Amino acid sequence: MTDPNRERYRIRETAFYLFTQQSLPACKPVLTPGWVITIFLFMGLIFIPVGLVTLRASHSVVEIVDRYDIECVPESSRIDKISYIQDDSIPKNCSRFMKVRKYMKAPINIYYQLDNYYQNHRRYVKSRSDKQLLHGRKYHDTSSCQPVELNNGQPIVPCGLIAWSLFNDSFTFIRERAELKVNRKNIAWKSDRDHKFGKNVHPFSFQNGTLIGGGKLYPKIPLSDQEDLIVWMRTSALPSFRKLYGRIEEDLDVDDVIVVNLMNNYNTYSFGGKKKLVLSTSSWLGGKNNFLGHACIIVGCSSLVLAIVFTLLHLKYRRPYGDTSYLPWNRKSLSG
Amino acid sequence: MGGGRRRKRSFSRIHAFTCGKASFKGGHSLIGGPGFSRVVYCNDPECFEASLLNYGGNYVRSTKYTLVTFFPKSLFEQFRRVANFYFLVCAVLSFTPLSPYLPVSNVLPLLLVIGATMGKEVVEDWKRKKQDIEMNNRRVEVHQGDDVFEHTKWMDLKAGDIVKVEKDEFFPADLILLSSSYDEAICYVETMNLDGETNLKLKQALDATSNLHEDSSFQNFKAVIRCEDPNANLYSFVGSLEFREEQYPLSPQQLLLRDSKLRNTDYIYGAVVFTGHDTKVIQNSTEPPSKRSKIEKRMDTIVCFLFAFLVVLSIIGSIFFGIATREDQENGKMTRWFLRPDETTIYYDPERATIAAILQFLTALMLYSYFIPISLYVSIEIVKVLQSIFINQDLQMYYEEADKPARARTSNLNEELGQVDTIPSDKTGTLTCNSMEFIKCSVAGTSYGHGITEVERALAWRKGSHLAREMMEVEGKIEEFKEEKLSIKGFNFVDERIMNGNWRNEPRADLIQKFLQVLAICHTTIPEVDEETGRVSYEAESPDEAALVVAARELGFVFYERTQTNISLYEFDPVLGKKVERSYNLLNILEFSSSRKRMSVILRNKEGKLLLLCKGADSVMFERLAKNGQEFVKQTKEHIAEYADAGLRTLVVAYREIDEEEYVEFNEQFTEAKNRVSADREEMIEEVAGNIERDLILLGATAVEDKLQNGVPECIDKLAQAGIKIWVLTGDKMETAINIGFACSLLRQGMNQIVINSETPENKALEKSGEKSAAAVAFKASVLQQISEGKQLLSSLSKKSEAVALIIDGKSLIYTLEDDVRDIFLELAIGCASVICCRSSPKQKALVTRLVKTKTGSTTLAIGDGANDVGMLQEADIGVGISGAEGMQAVMSSDIAIAQFRFLERLLLVHGHWCYRRISSMICYFFYKNIAFGFTIFFYEIYTSFSGQAVYNDWFLSLYNIFFTSLPVIALGVFDQDVSSRLCLKFPLLYQEGIQNVLFSWHRILAWSFNGVLSATIIFFFCIRAIQHQAFREGGEVAGLEVLGTTMYTCVVWVVNCQMAISISYFTYIQHLFIWGGIVSWYIFLIAYGAMDPDISTTAYHVFIEVCAPARSYWLLTLLVLIASLLPYFAYSAIQMRFFPSYHQMIQWIRSDGQSDDPEYCHLVRQRSLRPTTVGFTARFEAKSKSTKERDRGH
């Protein structure tokens, strides 16, 4: 055995000894006032600036929200919106005006927002067949798609409640009589397009049943290219959600008025849901949401306050070194 | 077999008290009747009649399972736990459409948990199996017919076999002694494994069979034994032997029990009567009670509470779900049409909303199962096994001399070690080594012997004064001396004035000579001469007797032979000036008895003079001195008091010369008394003996140290400082017990003693009168009165905060343990600083232990070494066996075995404290992390109209408990230390945290649960507010269900692991590895799982790489949630630590300030004891200094 080997052996021996005797070298931090105050101050000093930056990012986002579900129903039909929306004979087109209040830099994301829509209901979430989406009709076991599984004994592709209830309002945007170009590609996750929705799978027997749910699909286009469906099929986490519709790839100037021609097809009236159209730019953090910024600032401020209060208390009161009188067993014996 | 022949003698001749021969009486008439139906055909086990009886073999099984019963039995054990059963139900339900997740996420953790526990069972049972195999394959010589004896395995023995057992072998089954190497067919038996008594017991075969000395005698031997059926009573046996067509009665005197050992006898022949599970010792072994710690019991309660809480949550959820489902259809029209309420299953049917709600309740029960930590039980078991390994490995509890480490035999009581309140302790072999050492003597008013007792040493150490230095010098001298001479068992006497024959030069050499003669002659030991070296060793009934004979031997009076009538010594004759052989004609032995408290021998010396040599307790001896024999009474009494205070056992030595006439008269009376066959025989003997034991001439006194084990006083002092009460429960005499009480500072001078003793003259008189019931009533009344007197004394003294000790004897204990007296007795006992129960039987020991355990509800730890302590060890919450030289019985039935009493200090104060702290923190933390996780799931349900959709991926759910958060908890449970072992021992009061259960109080459990709810609230609401509906990435993508789930899960993993990091204050590499490793492993898992085929990873596919990792808000949110969730706890603990530190935190302060070596500083924190009245030498020292101060003030 060479010397370095023996040395290593010895070290291993001692380490094992220390381990079994439970006396390994250890870091034993104690919450001394110095540490406590430093940590609080540090937290405060980190989180307040971070909060301010975050808030700024959120404020830099320009967002136009337009609720159209009521306005787009003719006055006369507003009493019974449900029969209006279910009546296929009535044309559903509708025009909305949106005024740009702040300069919006391209790309501008177009979202539709639904409220009170439980895409996260267990029955709804489970009602799909990932295998069928990928492999098409070759995959037969679609029992998970109940109750939208078969139509006259023919399998439905794509099956399941989610696909069946596909959102089918459509929007066109006109600025100063010229149609704005809306890019409807790349709105879905790449992994979904490449690995979850088959390139050779075409819709089959879709929306052919007695009860038509939502939108229809182009029978000739493979599912992997039907991005609206892919977006829709990523179920939302909360009952109020937005989904990406497309992107406007031109800047919008202040006071531009955008005319939106939309087809108000989708029924949210029967369950009291709202429909909104949202145009929004995005910052490095994403969309407009002040919560993150506010929360950071609150956490930072409370850390600072705690630091100050703790310092004051610490300076005012003597440290209770030997004072064992309030320990539980002493308290008990005093009272007893 | 010359030795056997040589030792042939009539024992009944010299001894005053011997038991009479067995005769047909009482129980023998029952033979053949019910309960007494066993028939054994000796030497013919194969005969037709015997095969009809078909008694079981000698195979013994102690394992819990067999190969066949293992699966059903251990599975049953597993699912008896409520939590496991619940998870089993969940696992079954998860295969139905009710399940909110894939079956695997429920089955996998359950399988892991059950598998691990069952694996542990297998390992434990295998150990037992190996022991069984060893035991069953031991060999013994068995008669195979035609006088051939062959070695046969124990397990092949049958009732009726004739076996030959050799010296120092164990008996393989219960045998009837037929004959032995002695002509009188006696044999000596050591029953240590049965009752813990170390002295040898004499057994004697029937005269009828006593002549079967050779193997060949059994060729035609035939006999039939009829006896009682197998039972557990060790001390009774009724049977008869039919031999050569005559009936002989059998009694316990002929019964040799399995597990006892043949001693001092070359061989015996015996007939097997009871085999295997019929033997008395195995009948006696009760199923070891399965003990569970208090913490675990409370934990079960919490699990039940959690379960109730879970049910409540589920009910609330299902009600809301029912309402939402009913509203799905209004006036025949669908509202939430996208759920297709028109074409639905029973689970979502709006028209049958009530049933849907009830089914939803089951779903919710499964979904919220994450509130109940499935891995808690298995984690605790793993942790405890590891903790026990640490206990076993501790070098400071390793007894090098005997190569015995501590051994935690059951691991499920580790944390209970940190909560011990009362220690019922055995004395012999536990506090003491059970070896007596002659250490001092006082002859003719001069005290000899420099030895220092353990007590004196302890006191001196505590004082740290000049005395200690003095002692060091003396000890140095002794050490020097010892180096020259090998240490001799039983002899620790150092004094050059009388050693090596120097006593001749002392002023009263004649008295010293007489004194040593008495020591060498006045006893009942049997010498054994080693033929090679010529050294003499002694076999004595009690070790203190042996110590005196050894002392005489070492000082030049070597007793080497005892015959029927003679005692022979080598002794130094100062007149002749050389060593001579001298033998004394032994006439009578007046034996020791507890009432006489003395023994004498009467002999005739060479000159023909009649001498009575006597030794006895000072209380009886001084009053028997002659007027002219009191020369040194004053000095001797002083010396005796000194010795007693040093914890020594003293005996007064005296002699007298007897006239011929007086002796003749005495002998007549004595013989008459001995031959009497009436009830008052013993009294008669006592009276006659008492008449001659008078007018004695005082020679001096001996002091024998009942040697305390090393470090016992220090250990007791530490334990007393920690607030642990120590009760001594011993089978010894009251005097001995009190001596030891003094020796280990449980008693001290000036302590008020309440003595409850039933051996009062009146009681004796009553007993004699023969009216048993009247005597019992009177006894009880007197005991009651003594108790109430004691209580009065106690209440008056407790105001003055003076310590009181309670000493009670076994007979009184019988009455105090009766139902109506128990409570008052206990009240009295609890008020006393120390309690000593003497003359208590094994059963009483167990009863006292049970009384303390059940009535006060505090944790008891029984410690003992002998089989007589087994009951106590099993009854107590924790049984600690001393694995000393004694038998293994106590160790086998103990929960933890240590080699020395002093290791108890480290076992309790260090390991106990740590284990208690670890387990309780661990459980609290477990509930915290599961509540935090469970609530995020529940909160999410609010946003899914309680449909039962889990926010997390199925695999995230199942791996939470068994992977990402389990290792840090186990690290906490195995390695955490609040205070280092050195400081644990320096501040024993820290132990009170366990006794008062500070760390596992309801208060603390609730606080941790609340913290869990708080964390969950912060995590959940921060996440859903931050990831609302807006884009969460620069590219404008919005977050779906899988993103929210992943983000929230990331936050939970971070928060829960970091919460662990800030709540412990001990980081080794292991902690770092596990805590940070837990977090890192989550990311690794997420990447690996996300990279798998979408079939497997489903919603988690590429979720981290593609979606979350590039999103800055994901990282920022994680950081924010982490800090926000930890901030409340951090602020709380900072304030608590600074302004209301608990005891361990105070010690942490001291350590971190580097002032743990500053004695004055420590003194501030180091409250010496919980109560002002306590025991231990610290208290003794304080009491002493207090009284000195008072005296000074008085002057």
C-alpha cells in the first residue's frame, strides 16, 4: 500500500468513526439577533427592487379587453340568448370597435377569454384519448372519450368532450379599411404539434352527431396542423382563462381604431359565461398582472418592518440568558 | 470421581436448619386426578402406553411466523394499522372509475411501504429462528438402551428418556433427579436463568434411586412417574415415582428445571418429565408484551384526527359538487353543456345528484389521502432501526472488559428513552457488581484499611477540595500496591500494618489473631483446592461470607478443608514464629437467619478449650457483649458508623469461651430442639442458640463493600439532576438495601426516613398465634397507619423543603399493593425523594412498576439483570437489561441491553434525548408537509367545482411522499442534534423537555399543522393569482393546468424542504445532501419524466424544458412563494429564540457564544435540579453545605 492510499484509508476510517459516534463535523447555525436582522434586511433589500422592476414590466404591457358576448346579441334576442345562439338560421356576425389608447408594439397577441367555463372539470379533463390524437382511427380503445366516442358505430376523431366543445368564434381585424394580418400559426406548443397530434390523422365523423357542440375541423388538414384544436385541448387550470387566437404582426398606434368582425357562434349563455376578446403585448415576464410585483413589494416591506421591530425589541430588552423561570417545567411547579 | 467420594458427608449433622425429607402429604392425594394426569414411563419412552399419551417433543420455537403463516399473519398485522387499512381501501377503489388518479399512484407507495415493513419482520424473525436452531441442536447424553449413552440433539428428547448431564451443562428439559456423582445423590443447581439468584441450590434424589451411579445401572431400570400437568409454577411440583412396585413421593426437591445449570457436581442422571413447551420455564415465559411508545400512540390519535378532518373536507366538497351537478340541468336544459349532462354516467348525473355527491365523497376521500402521510410509519421504522444502530455503535456505551456493546433489541422505544420519569431499579448486579470486597476492619479499637469506596470517591470528586488531593495520593499508593499484586476477587484491603504477617507487631496482636481466626472459621463455605497451584477458593452461599474467608486467607489464615467434624487452617503461630497446620473440632453451627442477624460456630481447639465464635449485625451484637468484653465498644461503634456512611456492610466479630457443663447442657437442649417436629421448632432452636450467644467479648468489626459498579453514584446523580426518580426494588434485606441507598447517595445522613416495616414485635406475636386472617387485618391496619403517619411527616417537611426517603419491606408491600391502599401509598411514594423496596418478590417488583406506570401515567424504565427482574422489565414502558456476567434471561426479555448501569446516563440523557427530539420533530414535520401538500390539492378543488380533478400529475402525487420529501425527514430523524452529547450531559435538566413532552405537546403539533395550512395557503393563492389568465411567458403563451400544477409542485417541494432546513440547527454533509438533493432530484425527475414518451408522461411531457424553464415568471414566482411561505415561521422562531428561548435553545446560545467552558456563565442556566429535595451526591453535598452554613450562623 502506498502512502497516499494509506492516508486516504485513514481518513475514511476516521470519517466512519465520526459517523458512527454521531460527531461528524457539522454546521450548527444559531439564530442570533445579528443573523436575524441581517437576513430580514437582506430580504427587504432584494424584494423591494425586484418588486418594482416586476411591476414596471407589468405596467409596460398594453392590453385591450372587450367583452362582446352580450353586445353581439341583437337587442331583440337578448331576453332569450340561448335560443338565439342555438338557432343556426340567424347569421351570427357582429362588429366591435376597439380603440388603441397606447402604442402597441408587434407582435400583439390576440386572445379569447372565457369565464365560468370549467375546462378543469374532472369529467371534461378525462374525456379525451391521447393515443387516438396521435394514431388516429388505428387506435380503437377510446372508452376514455365517453360520452363523445362513437357516432352511429363510427369512431369520432378526435373524440371526447374537449374536442367536441371546440371554441368556434372567429375574428377578423380591420384598421383603416385594410385588413390586419393575423398570424394564426405557432400558437400551440411545439411539443404538442410534433408529438401529441398525429401528422397523418384527419378528423373523421367529427361533429356529425345529433348534438353539435362547438367548432368544426377541416377534414383535409391533419390534426397536427389544426392549431386552434391543439390550443383548445390544453385544458385550462382555472374556470376563467384565455387562449391564444393569433398574433397581429404590425404595430398599432395610439388612437388607431380597430374594427373586429366576428362570428359569435359559441354558446356561453346557457351557463352564464362571458366571452372577451383581448389584444395584449407582452413583456419579459408575460402579460399584464400586477400581483407578482405587489407581492414582492409586500414581502420586501414586511421583511424590513420585521427587521426594524426586531432591532428595537432587541435593543430594549435584556437577553434572558439565565432566566429559566418561564420554562414549562418551572412554570408548572410555580403554579402547582 | 474421588472428589465426589471425598466430599461425602452428612449435611444434616452440623447444620442447624435443614429441610425435612419429603413425605406423602397434601397434594399427593390428587395424583391421577384432573390436573395431575401426566404419566411418564422412565427409560421406556417408546413403549405402547407412552405412545398413546403422545406428549410433545422437546423442540422449542420462539419465532413469530412460520413459512406458511408468514404472509397471512404479517399482512394482517400490517393492515391492522388504521392508516394502512385506509390506504388499502384507497388502492382497491383506485381501480374503479371513482379514482381521481391512476391506480399506480396509490398502489406503488402502498406496496413500497408494506414491502419495507414486511422485510423488516423477516429479518427480525430470522434472527430468532437462528437462536432456536442453536438451542434445539445442543447435545446431551441420552440412554439408548443396553446401558449405551449417546449424544443426542435436545429437540429429539422425549418424556421418559434417561439423560446424563455433566458439570456446568444446562438441563435440556425438566428432569427428575435420579442420582448424582455424590453418594447421597445430591447436586447443586444454579437457577440464575430462572429467578436471578446466584447462590447454588441443593437438590437431592430419592433414596430409592440414589445408588444408580453407573451408566450400566440403567440397563434394566424401569419406573413410572405420575405427576401434575405442565404448569408455570416454578416452585411447586407434585408427583410420585413407582419403582420396584413401590410408590415414592416426588417434590420440587427432585425436579431439575430446564435452563438451569448443574454446578459443583460431576454428573447427574435424570428422567425427562416435561419436554419442550411443557417445561416450566417455557410455560412461564409469557408472550413478550409488544410495547409502543407514547409518542406513537399520540401519533395514531393525530392520524385519526386527520382522518376525521379529511372526511369533513370530503363531505364539504361533495355537497358543493352535488349542488353544482344538480344545476347542470335546469328545466330540462343543459347549462354546462360542454359536460354533456344529458348523456352522462351515474357519477355526474344531474338528475341523481345526491348519489353523484355520495360517490364523489369516495373520490374525494382518495384524493385527499395525501393529508395522511402514508410513508410516516415506514419512515419512522427505518429511522428507529438506524437510531438503534447508533445506540449499538456508541463506543461510550461499549464495555471493553466484557466486549459488550449496548444492544437495542427492540427499536420501537427509542424516543421513549427520552421521556423516562421513574426508574425502578434492581440492586444486585445492577447497581452493584454483586461482588463483595473486604475493604476495612476495626480490631481492638483501631481501624485498618486504606481503601476508598466508590461513595467516598464520588463525594470527594464533587467537592473538588483538598480531600480529593489527599485521596489521589492514597489511591496512588493503592495503585502501586495493586500493580505488585494481582487483584483478588473479594479482597480490596490495603494496610501494611497487618498485611504480610505484620500484624504480630501491632500492640494487640493477640486480638488480631483471634479476629482473623473467627473470620477463617465462623462461616459455612466449602473450600476447593486447586490441585495444581494449591490455591484455595471458596464456594459460599452469599458473596459477603466468601469475602470474609478470602480476607482471612489473604491475611495468613488459610481455611483449606472442611470435614464433617473438623475445620482445618494453615495459620501463623506467633509463639512458634512459623506457619502451622491446625484443625479445629467443629461441634455446632448456629446458622444465620434474618431474624437472628448473626451466626456462630462452637468448636474445641487443640488445647481442648470450648470456644463460641460469633459474627453478626451491630444491632444485635452489642447487647450480647459481656461486661468485661466492652473494652473497645466506643471506638468500634464510631468506626462502624464511619463505615456505614461510606456505604459499607459491617459485621461485629466477637467470641467467648464456654464451660464444659454449659456446653453439655446447651447441646442437650439444642439436639432436642432440632429433633422436634412441631411448628415452633425454629423458635426453639433460636431460643437455645440465643442462650449461649451471650457474654461475648468484642474483637472488632469488618467492613465489606458491596461493590457498586463503576460510576454508579455519578450516574445516579446525573439522573437525579435530570429530574428522574430512581426507585430501588430489591429482594435484599432492609439493612443491605439501606446501605446501598447510602452508597449511591439515594439516602444521606439527615434525610428523613419513613420506614414501613411489618416485622414489628406485635405483628410477629400475631403471626405466631396462628390466626392468619386476624394477623392479616392487623398487618394491614398497621401498614395503613404507618403510611398515613408518613404522609403527615411528608407534608410537614415538604414545606421546609427537606428530603424524605421511603423504605418499605416486601411484607408491607403485599398490603400496600391492594386496591384500596394503593393510591395513598403511591401519593406518599411520589412525594419522597427516594423509594427503596426491600425483600420484594419478582411479582411485587412488576406490580410496583405497573402501579407507577398506570397511576401516574409517567414513563417508567425498569433496569435489572436477573431473571427475577423479568416481570418488571416486561411491565415497564422500557425494560433495560444489564448484560453482565449473570444469566441472559433479563437481557432476553429486555428492550435494550447495556453492560453497565452507568451507561444508562448516556443512554437516557444523550440518546434518549436525541431520539425523542428526532422522532417528535420528525412526526410534526411529517404532518406539516402533508398538510401543506394536501391543502393545495383541496384549495384547487374549489376552482374545479369540486369535481375531483387533481392539480398535479399522477406521478407527482405518488412520488411526493416517497421521494422528494422523504429523505430529508429521515435525515432529520436519524442525525439531528439540538445539542451535542457533551452539553447534553453537562446540562442534565435538558432531559425535562422529554419528560414534560415539550416537543410533542398538542400545542406544538397544532402549531405545525397551522404552519402547514399557512404554507399551503400562500403557495396556492400566490400561484393562482400570479398565473391567472394572462400570458406567463414573453411569447404570450398562457398557462394551462399542467403549468399551474408543475409550478405549484415546484413551490411545495422548495418550501417543504427549506422549511426543514430552517427548522433544524445541525447540518452535516448528509443533511445538505438530502435537503438540497431532494430539491435537485425534483428537477431531474421533471426533466427525465418530461422526456419520456407522451404516453407515459401525459401532461408532463416537455413541461419543464419547453414550457416552464424558459419562463422567467416561473422562477421569480418560485422564489417569491418560497420566501413568503417561510417568512412567518422564520419570524416566529427568531422572536422565540431571542425572547423566549426553550432550554435547548439557551444551551445553543451558550455554545454559539463560545462560553460553554465558562463555569459561572453556565451556572446561570444550569439549574441544578427540578425539585429542591432530590437525591444524588450533588444534593448530598448541597445539603451538607447548607447544614454547615446553618451551624456557622448558629455560632
